[in-house]
Amino acid sequence: MAEQAPNDETEDHVEAEPDFEAMVSELEKEIQYAKAETANAVQRAARDRSEALKYGGASLARRIIQATDYLSKAVDASEGEQGAESVIEGVRMTLDGLRTSLEAEGITQIGALGKKFDPTCMEAIATVPCIEGQEPGSVIEVIESGYRMHDRILRASRVIVSEGDS
């Protein structure tokens, strides 16, 4: 009987051991699922990125299309009896519509006139002697307006700056 007790213990110990082959098989399946899920996520991200690049400007384009309609109406009206007044009104409506569309996309005009020259958002194309009452280094004329999108400069303002006495 002394010999049977160790055998019973060993048999219980063998039966209690987990089925490693089944566990390995299950883990291999989980790895395959994870790989497939990762591949799908990479493909989705690439597709989303491609669509964002392709259609990213759609919102702005929809708004600009309306501005082209205003211009068309202004041109059509100028050919009729109403003449120049309707063209001016059509152009004014178009400008307002374009500015509103740009602002809705986070694009704003850089206010430069009368401000101190800022090389991070302005390009000085000329300097003129400072007139009495003006501060040297201030913008006295804007040749071409600058624009920024959120915190990024899309186009610098092209300005004329007053220069101080050297």
C-alpha cells in the first residue's frame, strides 16, 4: 500500500497539468486574429488618410461654389438694364461670401495696416521715410493681404514699412 500512495499522487498530478498543446493552439489563433485586426486597422487608416487628402477641401469648395454663383449673376445682370450698380453689388456679395467661407474654415486675414512690422507674418517689399506722427517700423500700406489658417501662415502680407532715421 505504501507504493500505491505515490502512484495515486502522480496520476492526480498528471491529470491536473493543463493541456499545453490546446493553450498554444488557442494563443496562436488569438495572434492570428490580432494580426488580421492590425492589418485591417492599417488599411482603414490608409483609406481614411487618402480620403481626407482627396476630399479635405470639400467643405470650402461648397462655400466657394456659392461665390461663383454670385459672380455669374453679377455678370448676367451687367449685360441687362441694371448695369454697373448690380455688378458692384454682386461683387460685394461675392467678397462677403468668400470671406465668410474662409473664416468658417479657420482662415483669417492678417491685419497689418498701422501695426508694427512683424516678419513672421509680413513681407516688407519697400520702406519709405517716416512721416511725422508715424512710428518707425509701422506698416503704412498693405499691397497684398496676408492670410493665416489657425496658427499657420498661408500667405504673408506684402507691406510697405516706414523707416526711422538712421
